[in-house]
Amino acid sequence: MATILRLAGVTAVSGGTLNLNGANTGMATITLLPGWRPRVAPLVRNPLGGKVYQDVVENIPLRIHGTTEQECILALEALAAAMNQATNWKQGVGANADSVVLQYAINGTTLTNPLQTVVLGTPADASDILGLPVTFNRDLQVFEANPAELPLWRRGLWLGDEESEVVTENDTDAIITLAFDSEALPASPVSVQVVGDDVDGSNVMLSAGLLAVSDLDDGITVADTYTGPGTVISSDRSMGGECYEITPSSVTTYSRDLLLDGGAITLNPRRPELFEVFLVGRNLSGTVSWQVTGQLYGDSSATQGDLGAVRIIPAGVAAFVVRLGVLGCASSLEYVKVRLVPSETDTDALHVDYAVLCKVGTQIISFPNATEMSSVKTLRVIQGQLDGDGIGTGSKTNSQVLARTESVYYTGTAVRFPTAHGNKSLWMQGDTVQVMLFGWASARVIGGTGYTNVTDPVVSRTVTVARRKGYLVPR
């Protein structure tokens, strides 16, 4: 039996909380009747939309009882208003619609606060938003509606209190690893915040790019050690202060190998491992475009994966991030081979900076060309599962809208970016998560390190990952 069962965030109720198993101010008491058992959510069969667990439908039996008939009517109206509010929030009706949260705790719980889950409104197959008894009892020295039934559609996962880990002032690591004290089982939603601290306020932190978040072993890997014919040059616009320069003196194939920073990765020899691969660099030519393909290798003699699809690096774009595709590799992974073919000759070069390899299952969040962020700026990716971005001063009134937006222009110092690609939320299992921010700022290529050159102040980054532990079975 629940010791706490209540709806929070209900605007029709003074104080916002409607108790479903206890007294309510100014209206009747509501008591949870015996026999209700919270449903346990199954896994989503195809999780491409970003959810891991299915939403579930509850039918909660209640007894509404008070000293007057009016008290009972007010309680019933509050229940109906809560369901309408939740439906409006889910459907995006009204820019300022608040979410309604179901809070639950059992007798003897060891948790500090009740678990919570977002209410999505009334189930689609419910004929009414509230089931009322046939008669209203006035004859037993108490006014009551008994039994009443509350059909309720909610998120499948119960969420605990927020906890966070922070890496401050990072200016050395392209990939940042954050470890929590305990594992998250089952998969739990997380939020990510990146703050750039420019020393003198003159450098741009970011215009557009990608954020990779992974809870997999070696989920994110960088390859930026170059082998093969060509020239490695110093560059104040490259991660690590150098890049690989190719001048298209003839229309031919230029093959270059980018070795993994940490050395070869051992993979499962029984089946290929799949990686989503991105190439970052600059095209200095205003007329030459490049065809590029990628391929993963385990060593210098054995090809471990099929050749990727042909991608185009357009002319006159300065910085670029090109997705080479999902590439396979088995047994071991040592380097990425890129093959580049120019459309014509030119004296202006192509600069290859680095490749990013993300194991399939790593969450890739893209964001559009935004107002450039200089000085102390904040980048947030919200998880949209409960009540805000999960970090700092986020507001639950805008979390759902931002989580569902694909492309928005941003202004101001506190910048939130949507979980793009099909309303995808961020999730993690286990106790460790990797984060990498990569993309470009104006005509400058950046990596997770910020600017590590001698001509400009370093842009250090503070990365915060906040999670709410998920529970399938409340406690």
C-alpha cells in the first residue's frame, strides 16, 4: 500500500499538490482503495524515438469523502482539472502549460523523497477522464463518492532525485569521462550542460556542431594522429594545434590514415562492431569540392570493414563536419582510412583535423547554426522527462516544448539546445558516461579541448552531467 500518492504541479489546486491518499486543504479527503498495483513498464521494441520504456496506463480506485457535498465536488473537479492540464501539456496546448507529476512512495521506503513520473493525461481508450459512482452517499454521517476511478496515462519509468557529476575547467581532454558513485539500472535519463569560460571574452565558443554522449566502453574515440604521404602543419584553428594539409595538385585519390589516440581497441571477434564516424576539418578552397569515403582498419594489412558511402565536402564552407556513415570493424580497431578525391586542382588546401568514432548506441545530438557564444556561455541539452533541464535553474514549463523542437535560433547567455533527431532523450546505464562536444565556431574548427594554441586564450569547459535514477518498480 502506498504511503504517499499525490499529483504535483496541479495549477487548479492551491499549493499545486493534490493528495490521492490523504487530506486536502479546502476540499474532501481522497483515500486510495485496496487492490491498486502500479504497472511495470515493458521495454520499447523499437527505441529509435528516444524512449527506452513504454508509457503505461493506470486505473486508480479512490474514495472521496468529506464533511460536505461541496468538499467532495471540489475534489472531483480538481482531479478532472489535473487530467486536462496533463493532456494540454502533452499536446503542447498553451506555451506556459505546466506538467503534472505523479509522486509515489511505499511504507518504509528508504528514499529521501517520493519517486516521480510525468502524467500524460487521460488514456486514449478511456471514455471519461474520471469514473464516478452511480450514487452519491449522504447518509452515513459523511459525504462520499465511493468508488471513483482515475484512469491515468503516465511515463513508464519512475524517477528519483537528481544527482550530478562535474568536470571543471577542462582544457586538455577531448573526451570527458564522468563517473557516478553507483550504477543506474535500469537506463536512466540524463541532462548535459557545457559552460565555456573565455579568458577575455573575445573568442567564440561554438556556432554549430554535435554533442556525443555514451555509456558504452570506448563509446567515443578520437583519431587525429596522421600517417601516409602529405604534410602535417601547425594550425591555431585545429584541435591539438596541428592538422593534415592536402593540396589538390591533381585530380586523384588521396588516402590518409588517422590513428586512434589511445591505440588499438580490442573488439568482439565473433561479430562486427559498428561505429558512426565523423570527419572534421576545413576546406580553404572556394571552388574545389571533395568526395570522401571512410573505412575502418584493424591493422595495416587486414581490412576490417566495408567501404563507406561517398560523402561530399562542399567548396567554400571553411569548417565542416562530415558524417562518413556507420562503419563496421571486428577483432580490433586501429585507425580510420579516409580517401579523398578533389573535383579539380587548386593551390588552396584541404585541412583534415580529426575523426570522431561513436559506437552505435552512443547518443548523437546535433544543433543548428546558433548565435555565436562568446565569454561565459552555457550549452544545455535537456532530457525532457520530468520538469526542466535537470541542471541549475531549468523550468518545467518549457522542457517539453524544447525537447520536441528540431531547429531553433538562440540568444542570451543561458542557451538550451533541444534533444534533436525525433525528440530523442539522453539515457545512461552503469556508472560512467563519456561526453564530447565537437563542431565549429565561425571559421574555426574546435574539439573537446577548446583552443589549445599559443595565439589565443584557452577556452576551458566545465561539463556537468545530471541524472535522475530510474526505477521500474517503485519503492
